[in-house]
Amino acid sequence: MRISSFAFLGSFAFFAVAISKANENLESRDFHSEKYLANSQKEYLTLPQKVTLKVEQSDIDSVDLGPWSLDEKIGQLLLIGYRSHEQVFRIQPAGLVFFSWSLKDAEQTQSLITEIQEVHEKKEKAPLFLATDHEGGRVLRIKKGITQFPDAAAVGSLRNPEASFAVGRAMGLELSALGFNMNLAPVLDLGNARSFLANRVWGDDPSRVRDSTVPFVQGLFSSRVLGVAKHFPGHGGTSEDSHFSLPKILKSEKELWTQDLLPFQAAVENGVSAVMTAHVEIPSIDRGPASLSKKFITEILREKIGFNGLVITDDLEMGGVAKQLGFTPQDLALKALKAGSDLILIVWSQELQNKVVKRVQLALEKGEITQEWLDIKVKKIVAFKNKFLGNRVFQNPYWKDNLRRKENLDLAEKVVDEAIHWNAGNEKLLLENFDSKLAQSWKVLLPSREWRVKWMSLRPQDKVYVLSKKADSTVIKNYMRDIEEAMRLSVPLVLVTPPRALGSEELFQALRVRLGALIRKKELRSPVLWAHQGATPIKINPKTKRDLPMGILSLHSGSLATLNSLMSRLINEKKESDGYRFSIDTALME
């Protein structure tokens, strides 16, 4: 009933054997078969031959660009944010990226993608990459009609490769059902709740990130969805957001190879087919954004790590690259291509998309690049499409049966439950104290209005406040007064703080100091629970952690499902574990 750690079954060795068996079975299945039915014909799968995709030089050489116009070739260098059919006809891009502005719910999404396939793919000389950012948690572009998995940090905190595979496969099945064939995930950057990526990362330990990444990508691919490992070479845990400025990572080359680059090496060795670059500067290697650097893309990623798949830039409209002095955005696009990138991502500006096409045309006219150079890039992109997507429209008559399946919902709930870690305090005693005061009005401080609405729907008698992200000294004093009042009146206190990069650092430090003082003075007169959406909010002495007179929890996610799990325990409604076991999908093990 309470928050506790379950004994996981299996090991990485078991996972490796299972993937090997999956490979053997997938090899015998027709890559372009119309359908593969399993589980009472409700699960529609078109499975690849192998869990990893390898494009040989012969595949690239066999691509015939004879019928292609120059505009069609240049369009294959672009991955664009979808806006309209007219935009797609004009740019003729390699693929489309879908964001929340065009995705209302699962049914509308499936209808839109089917329409795009019918309108465009029959006229295009190569199928489209149809992509979205489906990381979990706060980065899910589709909010209604599909399983809402928690943040990557929650999955990573489990340290269980089978769980990572299961989540990747479940996500992939739902994305594939809607028509997507590419997921701009996972995030391989090292980091924690203090980095601007917050809970989007698996964790800050290179081995944990590696052991989560490889099975997750394999799970996606087993569902016929390409995973994209991002953001190479990593943001290094920086709190500076590359959406607005260029983070400078002060790490030596040795530190990079032993830390940030390890997950990317593992992903490449295990067959990841696409890598997205980061707008970061690492002066020990090269000046300027790594996304424009030949040293990073060609020398390190391609030559030293051995990656021969597709390299995609992060959005070139982001502040981390767009503010480079002396270059127009279209110049930056050409620079990225010449550095070794294959696909230029431009999400927002249709004007910039047009300018990039014209800039490549101009580069050809001026001799900055050659027709042979362009053909080599386009042939490679088309070869990957031919190998993975096939030259056909993919429509799934069973698509609704693959959304929000019971096993997916159970998996998401299990991950959420397991990701809540009790770090300090006498769990049994503290939760019994909360149980004894269920009828009383509690004081609750939460990180978002969304969480407040959910909490109030279950406990309307509580006094619930939303923590300010920009708390000044007056606001902080008011919060401290609320905490002291709760202790004076013996009112139960529940405090949930956001990842530090997403909240007020001044408020976070004030909470540490005030709660620490109350503990030292032995003035905690009511049960207190501090749950943090990242890892543990304070340093804890392992020898005395059970004696701490308050509960300290790590949530690893800011999803509503996480709040549901937390509340169900606090109000004594959490059911015993249903026995869900992380395992490789049986359809792969036949």
C-alpha cells in the first residue's frame, strides 16, 4: 500500500538475450508486409526485419536520382514543422515534425497524418519522415487519447533495461498506430533537475543513461518507429537553455569521452539510426555551436564513434545558434550541412525554410558545393527511407485498438509508482500520522495550477497554494509564515517542489533553511512531507535518514499521474501491486 521499492526481475544480461531472440524472430518477417496480427488480432504490427537498421553503401548507390528535380533534391535536406499542405508542396521536405498546435487529440492526429500521406506521399518520390517529440512527461505533443507516460527521469530512476524497452515499445506502438514513423527522442544528455532539461533526461550517470537509452530505442524500433538520440554531444548538465542562448560547457576532451559521449557511443554501437545535434559550445574541442562544427559532427561523431546514420540539427531558430554574429540563418544551415549534418530542422518560420532552399541553390551556382555533394546527401537520406519506410502509404485499420491499451496504462502506472522514492523519514509512522488527520484541513504547496486543480478535486477541504516561479522576498516570507502557522496549529503540511531549473532557487533555498531550522528546534508538531519532482532536495545522512522527523521523497516527474500516485498513498487508497512485471513483449518472443 505504501511507497516502497519492488524487487525487479531480470537483469541486463537477460535483456540482451531477449533482444537477441527478438532479432532472430524479426529477421524472418517481411519488412514491407501489409500487416502482422497478434494477440487476438487486436494488435496491428508491421515489424522490421531487425531491431537495428543498417543501410549499406550498396543501398545508397542504388538510389536513382535521375527523375529528381533540383528543388526536390534540396527539399530532402529539410525537416520542417508542419503548418499546411501548401507549405509541404512548396518545400517538398524530407519530413514533417508535428507540435501541439496542430495535434488536438488522437483521432484528429490520425486523420491529419492519413490525409497528409494520401495527399503528399503518392506524389513524392520518397516517403515522408513523420515525427514528433514524444519523450514523456511534459514533452508529449499529444495530450488526449493516448497513454501519458511520465518523464524520462522516472524511467531512468528505475535502472531497469526491461522497463525502458517496454516503455519504448508501448510508445512506439501508439505512435505507429497514429501514423508517425519517427520519434525525436530519447534525450541522452547527462543532467538532473538542476539542468534546464530537468526531468527530460534519464539521469546524470553515464551508465544509467546508456542502459536506459539502448533498450528504449530498441523498443521504439520494434514498433516500426525510428528513435532519434539527442542532443549530441550533450548539454553537460548546464542550467543555461540553448533555446535562448549558447551554453558554454567547460569540460575537457577526456571528460567528454568518459562522461557525455558514452551514451551516444552505446547508442551508435547498438544501431541507432538518427542523432540530433546540440547548440552548445565546448571550447576544449571547438569554438562556436557544436551543431555547426565539423570537428564534432564529422571527426568525433562520424569518424571516431563510427556513426553512419542520419544527423539532424536541432531547430536552427533557437537562440543558441541563431544569434551567431556574421551569419544569416540560411548561412548557418549551409554551414551545418557542410559540417556533416544530413537534415536541417526548421520548425517555425516558413520564410526561413524558403531562404534555406534558395541558399543551397545559390551555393551550387557559386561553386560552394557541387552537384555530386548534394546527390550524395540526398541518396543517403532516400536510402534510409527506402530501407525503413518502404515506398508506400502506411494505414492501420486497427489503430484505435493500439491506443490506451490496458497493458500500456498498467505499464505507465507501474513506472510512476516505482519512480517515487522514499529517501528519508520513518515512512510507516509518518504516513500513519497523515492517515490519522484525513478529516482535517491540510496545508499544501504545489508547483503548478494543474496540480492544484487535481488536488482540490480530491481534497477540497485543504488550503492549497501554487508555488511562484518568480518569488520575491515578500512572497517567500509569506510562504515561510504559512509553514510556521501549520506547525503552530499542528496542521499536516505537504510540500511539492518543481525541478530546480523550473522553479525559484531563492524559494528552494529558503525552504531548506526553514525546514532545517524547524527540525533542529524540534518544532515539527504535525506530519510534514516534502516531495521533489527531481531527485532528493537535500543531502541526507544514510545513517540517520530513517530518524528524520519528516518525509523526503523523489518523484522524478511532474506528470498528473505522479500526483495521483502520491495522493493515493497519502489518503490511504493505494492498492497493492497488481504484479505487473517488466518484460519483453511476447509478440517479439514467438
